[in-house]
Amino acid sequence: MKKKVIFFSLIFVVLASIIFLPLGQAKEVRLKWGSTSVRSVGYAIEVLFAKAVNQAYPGQISVTVVETGGVIENLNRLRLRLLHVGQSNPISAYAAYNGILDFKDQKNPNIRMLFVTYTAPFTFVVGRDTGVNTIEGLSGVKMASNPLTSSERLGRMLLEANGIKPDYKWGGTASNLEAMKAKTVDAWARPGFQDGGIAELAFTRPLNFLSITEEHLQKYNEKYPAHGKGILSPAGQYKGQDSPYYTLAFTQSLMGDKDVPADIVFKILKAIWDKRMEMVKVDSSLRGGGFADFPKLTMEYCDVPLHPGAIKFYRELGGKIPDKLIPPEMK
């Protein structure tokens, strides 16, 4: 067993050396860019970003979008140096950077944030026929959940931190939707603006949309530091959601390894910034989630140090960088 561990460790070292070698020696810098499943809207967003970079710097930067299992896998691949940049969320990146929670034995101090992509409402819904109209009322209620997604995991952590214990029924997105329609489960939670699953469900089953309070977020952050931030969910996203309400913010971001050259990161951000208004026209999450002003989102929702190339970019835009976002190599 010990020999197998040593063998695979050597493989990772060799792969890491290969993947990072072109950054310093090739005329064209080639980047492996982690995304998520091709069936996810997150994959399409990363393709948009990569296209902007490739078009802006032909012959200088070549980005290859890599399909992955999502945030957790991207963080692990970055730690093993099998990616240069990757999709994440600031919460999971914070845990990995500090080596806490699920990353207790997988601390990665080399993570550097590039920008926060968007922030979206995390929608907690329950069938109106249950009579439940508060988040606390979910205790004991049969609730659909997908244990393989980081987003639904974060929702469960919020409930757990507040002593709310639904009767979870595990399933994938499609099966959870059908279970809600059939009333074999009565509650569900999904992130995103105008999420397709919630939108479809709302047309077949009347729903109550459950709000949270600052006290809920305080308890969340006491148990899981830097995890809980709130957002106002606009009215009219779904059938039956006639009023805005306060809920958990779900935030997506782009991170990278600290050894990606600063000028490359600067160029990545500049290319995406220049195309941002075109991008918001084709994606509802980017449009509703504040992507058009991603520097503001980054300063507000990021708790992981920025890449030096990102700091240069934001300073050239006239932004002020909070001390907590200055990386160790720049102090």
C-alpha cells in the first residue's frame, strides 16, 4: 500500500511540473481552466470567460476549459497543481486556504482569488399545502437534497447552524424536482436567479418562499466563519413569489494558483472586463448577480487573498484593496 501511495505521489509531482512548465518557458502561455459539468450553467460561463481571453490575446494566452466535478474538485486539483485557474466559491476557497472544515488536512496557502463572478439568492421553498412559512418550520419536513453539490451542502450548513433539522431525502436534481411535484417530499433549496428547477416546480405546485434573518447568518458564521452573507431576492422571479425577501447569498468566483504570472492574470481580468457587458446579455446569473461590476462584488464577498495580478488590475480601475485581500507575498 505504501509503495502505491509513493507511486501516485510521484505521478502528481510529474504532472504538476509538466502543467506549470509552459508558464515560464513558452511564448504562448497555456492555461488549464477548471469549470464544472458540461450540463451546468457554470460551464457555459467559464467558456464565455475563456473565449474572451483567447480572442483578446491570440498567440499569447491559450485557455483550455476543463470539465470537472465542480468546486471541490477544482480546489483539490489546484492543490495538486493540475489546474492553473478554476471556478470556485469564496466560501469553499476560504476553507481550503485556511485548512478548515472539509479541508482540514488539505490546506492550500497557494490559492489566490481573481474575482467574484456573481452572487445569487439561495431559494428555500416548501409546499404551500404544508402550512410552513418560516425557515424554522422546516424541522421534521421531508426535504429534497443533493449531497454531491457544494451549493446544497452550504444550504444544509445554514440550517444545521440554526438547529433546523429537516428529514432529508437524497436525490439528483431531476429526481428531486419530480419528488417535489409528486409531494413525496415537501421542501427544496436551490441557488441562482430564476433557477430552472424552482421555476418549473412553481407552475405545478404552489410554494412558500422562506426568508432568513441577520440572526440566522450570525449563527451560521459563528459555527462556520466567513460562510454566511445575505442578499435580497427580487420579487417576481417565480410564480407566486410576489414580494422581495432576504435570503442566503450564493456566490461564485474564479481563483488561481499564486505562481501564475501576474501579467497573465492582469490580462485575463482585462479581457473579461472589456467583454462583461456582452456577457450579461446572454446569462441570467451574470445579469442579475452583479457581474457588470465584479470589482465591487470582489471587495465585498471575497475573504481569500487576491492574486498580485488582480490587485494591479483593481488598482488601475481606481479601487481600494482591503488589507485582508493583500497576499502574503505583497506584505
